[in-house]
Amino acid sequence: MYPNLYFVFQDLMGLDFPFLKLVNSFGFFVALAFLIGGYFIRLEFIRLTNSGVFHPNTIESLAGQPASAMQITSQALIGYLFGWKFLYLAINASTLFDGGSLPQAHLFSSEGSIPLGILLAVALGGWCYYEGRKNALPEPKMTSTEVAPSEHVGGILTVAAIGGILGAKLFHLIEYPEQFIAFFKNPSLNAFLGGLTIYGGLIVGGISVYLYARHFKLKFLNVADATSPSLMLGYGIGRLGCQISGDGDWGIPNPSPQPTWISWLPDWTWSYHFPNNVNGVGRYISESDSWTAYPGYGTVLDPGVFPTSFYETAISTLLFIGLWFLRTRLKTAGLLFAIYLMMNGTERFFIEKIRVNTTFDLMGITMTQAELISTALFLGGAILFYILNSRRVPTKNKKLTV
């Protein structure tokens, strides 16, 4: 169990890089999910462009203008914030994070280095000014640039990330209203960023991508198809971050011995104790335990629980392979996305049966927020599949297949 990358390098390679305490394990895997997912989305956009589904579009812009005051100021501000906070923490990590002091306490505080902030502000602001002057023309002119559909992948990932984080936080506060109240009683950026619900991110992130696709005249159902395999794979990679960091996405207690029919698997795949979990849940690790207590963490679940995040990683990887196989065999736009919705809903509905989560009553039925949304996703996917499949025009003598 590694709360951040510092403990990964220290435990596996014997290297001591205190600044790596700034890189949370879960955040690292979320970033990795976007990078890997973006790679496969780009491959799909290129394939769909070559097959004539997507077409390049042309944008007009005014070229040859020097950098504006707003551009220079924004770059300088970014440089100042990076130098004042992150560079300061990275340089002084060996002393600031000594003992049990956690990076979060410093990251969301007012401490920092004003000289480093000014240095980075001048560097980035000056570079922006220099680049603008170098590319400036005596008379700026309008130019037309052809934008390939695959060039929109970065924009799609950006709006998906922003909408996803906001949606994940919103749904988390709906599921745990006591944290919403606690935030207003004792507001802090750390409290606001802590706790995310994946389905909130999926829904709001999906809406954000829809608006982006509509703005740039991209066929949304084709965009949804192109992103479906990556959504499944990205979900699995994100859950790997949950498993490694121990962020609370685990199952119900499982003190039962491992069944003999899966005795070939490591013990932790059946029941895991999540030592040094980032939530600080469980009892403190004692000297008689086989685990090493990391400074600032040091708790362990007792008894062990189902490692549901690991299960979801394994299942999502298999479902990604299935979607990747189907992507070239389904010819009707939206069918792959419909199948993704049904796969996602089914996987999450059944994994909820052994997960720890808040429940509520709906018309006499006790369920979790994830069970409700996963059911809606499955039904929505089934309805979408039926509608799209029924619209296909059959050939004269035989039914058209997908």
C-alpha cells in the first residue's frame, strides 16, 4: 500500500526522493488513465477519419499578432503560483515533510516562496512576450487552418477532466451531505478536493463532451463510440489507483478463509487489509504486525476486506478488450456506446453487493447511489441499443447485421 510515489520508490528501489510525497498515488493513476485513454481515443479518431465518418474542419484566426497583455499576465500568474508553492515544496520537501507531516497540510496553506514565484513569473511571462514578438507580422492577417478530428482529442480530454472532477465532487456531496455541511463549518481547499464519486464524473463529464462535440460539429454518437473502450480502460486504471492508495473504495469485511478453488491466487486478492491507507481508517499498525507503518499514515483494516477496486480493474480490462474487438464490427453509430453503458451498469451493480457504501430507501427498496445510477445506465444503454438497432434498414433479401 503506497499513499504516494515517495513510498513506492523507497520500498521497491531504496531511493529517497522526498519531493515525490507531493505526487499522490491515486492522482498519478488518474493522470495515467487520461494519457492511456487519450492514446486509444486518438487511434479511433484517426480510424474513423480514414473511413469517412469524421471530417477535418477549418478555423479562421488572426495570425501575426504579438502576445496580448492578458496572455502575458496569465502566463506570469501560472509561473508565480508554480514557483511560489510547488517549486518551494519540492525544494524543501526533505524538511517540510519530515516525520509525520503530510504534504496536504503544506499544499493547502499560505506558505511558499515569493522570490521563487517572482522568478518563475518573469520567466514564463518573458517567454510569452518573446514568442509573441518573434512570430509577429508587420500587419496581422486572417488565416485558415485545417484541423484534423484527432486534434480535438486534447480538448475532449480537457473538458471531460474539468466536468468529471466537478461532477464527481457534486455527487459525492449528495451521497455524503454531512461532508457538505462540515465543509461550510470549516472550509478548506483540502476538504473540498477530498472525496469523489465516479458516476458523478461520468455523467457531468459526458455532458461536457457532448457540448464540446456539438460546438465543433462532431457527430456525438461517433464520438461516444470512439471514447467507450477508453472510458472502460480508464476506469480500470483509476481503480488501480484506489487499490494502491487505499482511498476507501474497498469491500465489506471478509474474514473467511480463501476458498481452495482459488488457492492459486495471492491471499490479498481474496481479503486485503489496506495497510497505510490514505483515509487513515482502521487500527494502528503495531510492532507485532508484518506491515511497516509509514509516517503520517500507519493504520490497517482488521479484519481484511474484499479488494473490490482490484476486482474492478480486472473486470474493466476484460471489458475494454471486448469493446475494442467490437469497435470495427458494429457499423451503426452509437451501438458500441450502448453496449458500454450496459457493461458499465452491470459491472458496477454487482460489485456494489460487496462494497462499502451509503444506502438509502427508494419505494421500499434499499440501495446505494451507485446501484441506482448503474441500473439507469444499463436501462438507458438497452433502450439506446434497441432504438438504434431498429432503425437499421434491412437489405432486400436478408436482414442487415452489425
